[in-house]
Amino acid sequence: MKFSIFQLSRIGGREKNEDRMGYSYTRDAGLFVLADGMGGHPDGEVAAQIALQSFSSQFQRHARTRLAVVPDFLSAGVLAAHHEIIRYASARALLDTPRTTVVAAVVQDGVLQWVHCGDSRLYVVREGRLLARTRDHSYVEAQAHAGSAIEALNRNVLFTCLGSIARPMYDLGGPLPLRQGDKVMLCSDGLWDSIDDEAIVASLSALPVAQAVPALVDQALAEAGARSDNVTVLALEWESAQPAVASSGFTQTELMDRDSFASTIQAVDVDPLLDELDEQAIERSIAEINDAIQRSAARR
């Protein structure tokens, strides 16, 4: 497994950056994750960080040095991340839960598979054309796919995410065998909301990922101006099916030990109370959150 990778995140016109991204890999498999904490809810950046950490810890636990069934891992990863965010909200007795979108991809045996929840996207570009793109879990995208009018819809309204009271919906993609030179990009909506798919494909096709990513991020920030959202991109170029070598920018690391594990996702102790909560306590807290929301809505 050999690939080049480049990642970049900018705060844009927001007060803080609620996007998170990172990757983990063994000799035989690689995990790539990007999460976009949702504004309008508390601790969006914490929800995004929890999503990354949850995926990474699951990957480290199960990839020895490969995953048994990749779609099962991706599905379990989404639900585990959602559960950990709910645990965080319960531990702090929050009246609203932190929320985030997520897109995660696994490359194993030269095959790409992915999962996404929300509107953070994955693109696959091959030989100058768009080979695959995730479909946002938004009302505007759903109606556009159905051929309905979309002019009056708010494109930012999602019908699912991690951390909401309802069980998250998610879509799996692949398997897609990768070829030499294929580009895979994960990004937050701060990028694609300002740059259309044609421009994204053109940039990824014309430049190495170490040049395409900064160019796309700069373009998105320039197009959006002062109203720019956080812009975060992680992109990789597939090179060959050799022993695992990952390069980030101009840094290269090789894994020779079959039990080795490497990750750019830092473990952060977001709340020491999490380990003390049992399932019943979580369910009680969820019920309390629901009751508080209903009472607040009734008073309006």
C-alpha cells in the first residue's frame, strides 16, 4: 500500500474551527476521516474530535493489521462515534447535544470503501473525470436527486448527523478498486459550497495533492470572502500496491513491522466522566434532553 497524502484546514470567517481530520494506517490498511462540527449546537469541535478518536480507536483495535469486513467496520464506526457523543452530552448534562457530520474511508487490498453521514463529502477522481461522489444527507440534495424544485430550500439543512437524538442515517460506498494515479478527497462543506464539482475535478486532475489541496482551499476562501465557513480537505493519491508508505507533504514514513500502527489523530481526554456512565444513565439523560427541548418549544 503506497499513497501520497496532504491535509489542510483553515478557519475562514468563523470564530473557531470546528472541523477535524486525520488518518491512521497499518501495513495493510489505511483509515481516513474528516468531521465537521455543526454550528448552532454546543461543542461542535468536540463532537468532531470524538468522531475522529472513535474511528481511530476502533481501527487500532480491529486492524491487526487488516480489517476482517470493511463495511461492518465503517457501519460500527459511525454508530460508535454517535454513541460517544451522546455519552459526552450526558456526562455534562447538556440540554442540547453536540453534533457533527463525518466521512470516513478505508483502503485495503487496493480497494476503497467509505461511509458518510451529513454533508462532508468524498470525491474520487480518475484520469480527469469524477468517478464517485457522496450524496449529501440534506433536503436540497434529496430533492435535487428526485428532480424536484429546490430554489426555496436552505441547502444547509441536514436530516441526519452524529450526536442528534435520533439514530443517525448513513450511506456506505464501494468497493472501488483503485488504480495508479487515482485521487481521493475528503472535504467539509466549506470547500464544496464555494467551488463546484467541475472545478474540484479539474484541480485534482491537474496537480499533485500537495499542490491541489492548498489551491482549492485558497480558492474556496477567496470565493466565500468574509462569510467563509471553515474549510478542511484531506486528499490522497494512490500510487501502487507495495508495502505501506504514506507521505504527508514531503515527509515519508514506512511501516515494516506487521503489527505497527500509525495515526495523525491525537487522543484527547474530552471528559473523564465518560467511562463512569452506564447505558441506563445515558438513556435517562437522553430522555431529559428530549423533555427540556419539548418544554422550551412549548413556551415559544
